[in-house]
Amino acid sequence: MRYILHADLDAFYTSVEQLDDPSLLKKPVVVGGAPEKRGVVAAASYSAREYGVYSAMPMRRALELCPHLVRLPPRFSRYREISKMVMEVFHRFTDLVEPIALDEAYLDITENIDNRVT
């Protein structure tokens, strides 16, 4: 039997923004495109979700739901940098890491489980 762990870092982009700017903590934050250019929410912080703002929502609608929303443009180079650090942590547990996005990966932890059981 194989044991596969699925890691999905929720609100990853907004979490990185809050890590880099602690003044954004506890504020409703989204990362995404400009509303006047038909932008969408790429990520929403937990505080933004309390207003009904979610990923893939049109940015215009997100701002209607939460007028004081902090909208930030994506910084993919920074997200890749943090993602690399996260994947390095995953590799401490297993060499069998299959990233499927900057914030998501599958880890085969069969060996970890088997070593624990025996």
C-alpha cells in the first residue's frame, strides 16, 4: 500500500504578502488583477473570505462585497521564491515530491509510514 499526502497551501499568495508586510495581517487582502481590466481574485485572505470574497471571483464583485479590500497585484517571482523554500521542507520528509503548482504538491510518504510501523 502507498501513502500519498496532498499538500495545498491555502491563501498562499495573500499569506506571502502578509509575511512581507505585517501591517496587512488581519486585513481583508486579495491578490489579483485590476477591476477595470476584468481582473479576478487569484487568492483571498481569511479576513477577505469573511466578506464572501473568494478565489476566481471577478475583482469588481470582490470590491462590491468589501469596499475596504486591499488589492495587490501578483508578485510571482516572490511566490516562486517562497514556494521553493516550502518544497525544500517537503523534501526533508521524502524525495518523492510532485509539485503541481507553486502552492500545491503530492508527497509519497510510504517509506515514512512503513519505517514507523516496523
